[in-house]
Amino acid sequence: MATYQLNNSPVHSDSIITAIYGETGSSWPTCGFHTGLDFASYSGETNPMLYSCCNGQVVEVNLTPSASLGNNVVIRANNGNYFRYCHM
């Protein structure tokens, strides 16, 4: 099992990582692997507060759920990288 260090987690509550980037399996038939990092609450908390993992600007908000992304938000970090928060 790999070890991951999250310096700026978007979830500031007791949570676990349920799927990691690059994980393979039948859950990701489109591209063959997981393209994100999934969190779940230990306590079953619904709608926890979410925080940005970087300084930047929200550049896209999609509130019409898609099958692969759900409701999602795109953040452009000050360094030019992009982050998408999905299934919110």
C-alpha cells in the first residue's frame, strides 16, 4: 500500500481516502483507471465543509450532474494548475 501525504486536504474532518489516482478496476471503465482522489467521512457526515487545496480562482461551476463527474467545480491555481472537485 502506498503512503500519501496531503498537505492541503479539501476535507477538514475525520475522513478516509476511498480511491486513489491510478487505481484500476471495473469501477472506471471509460479510461481504465481512477483519475482522482476520493474521500469519505468516518462518521457518515453529509455535506462537510470543503476547502480549496490551493490559492486560486473558481473558473467553472457545473451544477448539472454528469454520470462521470457529478456536480463539479474547477479551480485555477495561482501557479496555473487546474483542480476539479467532483461528486459534491
